[in-house]
Amino acid sequence: MIFVTKFDGSVSYASYEWTVFTGQAANEAVGHGWFSCVHPDDYEIAVGFLRKAHDQQSEFSIRLRLQRPDKSYTWVMIGAVPSFGPPGSTFLGYLGSMTELSAGTFEPLTAYGTLARFVPPPSHPSTPSGSALELVADYLLIAHGLIEQDHAKEMLPVLRNALLTAGILLAQSTTSPAQGKRVH
């Protein structure tokens, strides 16, 4: 599930998979509406951690529980990389992804966050990317993590520009899978 935030940390785009996964309409998730799907015990951790990540304009990963349409909760890993653009490398927001964690892949069962390099976990079979652009953004996020691991830093400016472009395109459009149309 792909998302884009604005410079102030508010969500400007949530993929259709968000709605399928949580039952919350994507337009209700924008701004800070998505927090209503966060488990009550993880809420304060999430808000505090995301505020710190935003203040530092740092890459991040956070693990927490989200409510499903049947009102049960499941663990997810959320991570994002910052986008910077003109003028003067201004912080524009984040491009990120959210992945359901498979049972038995994490211990201990607590919510936590990490400021640093974000490496997306493998996609969960129940939450594949919806559009071609979301799939590209997902792969760009994975490539970003791999480049950091391989120390191929000279590729980062090009990759970050591609991430920025993907984030802008996602934030500028809304996809309605039921209608199959893109609205600008």
C-alpha cells in the first residue's frame, strides 16, 4: 500500500489498497484521518514517533497495528523516504509504503519506530499494489533500500528524483478502480 504525505506530514494520497485493507475510504485517510485505524495502544507511539521523523526529515520505519474491516487488528510495517525539491532542496514530504506482516515474522509484539534507512519488507500476498504507478513506487522504495545496503551512493540522487516524481504523480491523481478512470 503506497502513500504520499505533504511537507506538514499530512497524507495527500493513500492507495486504493488502503481501503481494501482497513475498510476506511482513501479520502477519509487523507490528512491525519488514517490515525483512526491505528490500535489505541499504538496511537501515542505512532504520533510521537512520526512527529520526530517529520521534524528530522529522516527516513523511517514503524511497526504498529491497524484495524481491518472486520474490526480485528493486524501488524504492519510502515516506512517512507523523504522527498526534497526546488527551491533549494525544500522538504516536500514523504513517499512510503505499508506492508502487512505475516504471522510469526516478528518478535516481540510491540509497536516501535526506527529513524534511519527504510528497507520495505516483502509484499504480503493479500495486499498487492493496485496501479502500475504504485507498483513502480514500491519497486523504487525497494531499490532505495538495496542501494543503501550496497553502498552505491552515486545512484541515490537519480533514484531520489524518481521517487520524488512518483510521489508527485501519485499525489496529483486519484484512481477509482471501480470506474477504471484516473481523475486529475
